[in-house]
Amino acid sequence: MRKKWKLVFIIPAAIVGITLFIFVGGELVMHLWNWLLPPLFGWRLITFWQGLGILLLCRILFGGHGWHGRHRPGMGRRMRDRMEDGCGRMSPEEREKFRQAVRDRWGVGPSTSESTGQ
């Protein structure tokens, strides 16, 4: 029964919070644009809806969609451990073949002739 009461207050608060966040974001972008860009570059003033559109466009281009989750701590360490585990099972010949394939594909590191000193 207590969980239902919590939902009764949380859902409307979330709706109000999201609406307020969108309004403040659009207003902030509009005021910053109108304050900086027309005097500096001679561009036109924008409306609230155009500011909201710019905010949405920046979110799409630079912010992702929120589908990937937050940064997980230790992810780099886990990836490094997985790579070391995979490379640890390779024979020296397989490892060198893999390195050469990476060099050929991405153009990084010394070539085989440079690494052997020829």
C-alpha cells in the first residue's frame, strides 16, 4: 500500500520536473544565442521553439539517445583483461600475424621490416 502512495507523488513530480527541465533548457539556449551570436556574427534572433530545436539537435548529435546506459566503472580494465586473455592464448606466430593485420588495416606501428631491423 505504501508503494502506491509513493507512485502517486513521484509520477506527477517527474512530469513537472521533465517539463520544467525542457522549458529551462529551451529558454537558456534561446537567451544565450540571442545574447552572443547576433552581436558577434550578425545572426538573427531566435524564438523559444527554435532554441528548443537547437537543444534537441545538439542532444541527438552529441549526447546520444540514452540507450547505452551510463559509464560503468572498471569497463576499461575489463576490456583490457579480455584482450590480454585472448592474446594470451595465441601462439607467437598468430600474435605477429594479428599485429601485421592491424598495421596493414589501420596504418599504425612499424612495419615488419622496420621491427626486425632490416
